[in-house]
Amino acid sequence: MFSLNGMETAFMLLFITLAVAALSRDLRESWLELGLAWTGLMWTRPDGFVFGGATALAWWVFRPAGAAGLGRAEILRAYAKSAALALVV
């Protein structure tokens, strides 16, 4: 009933906001925060990986490659570390 009544919406928005905040900073330092935000998304909704993945994909595609000195391959490495953390937690 918790999910049916939409009570997880506030938590989902909180974790999406945390993910965007982590993506806005240097991912070499904020990959841990991103992984915890993805963990929170999966905790609030079983399909949370869709929201987290769509946000990460949009950030990877539309973010300039030179932003914060990170190339797209480095961003993918940070995503892999964050996803591994989310999987473990």
C-alpha cells in the first residue's frame, strides 16, 4: 500500500536531486554520493534504476566532454564504481 498511495514520491525526488547534485560536481570525488543516491532510488522504487539510468545517460550525452576535466571514458568509470556500490549496498 505504501507504493500504491504514492508515498515514496518525496524520497524518490530527494534521491534524484542527490544524484543530480553528485553529477554536477567532479565525479572523481562524488562517485560515492552518486552510488548512494542510486541505492536510495532502488530502495524507494523497484524501477528506480530507470530514473537513475536516464539521468546518468542524459548527463553523459549532453555534458561537454571537457567539463570538470573529465572525458566520457572517465565518466563511465565513475558510473561503474557508483553502480557497483549501489549493487553492494
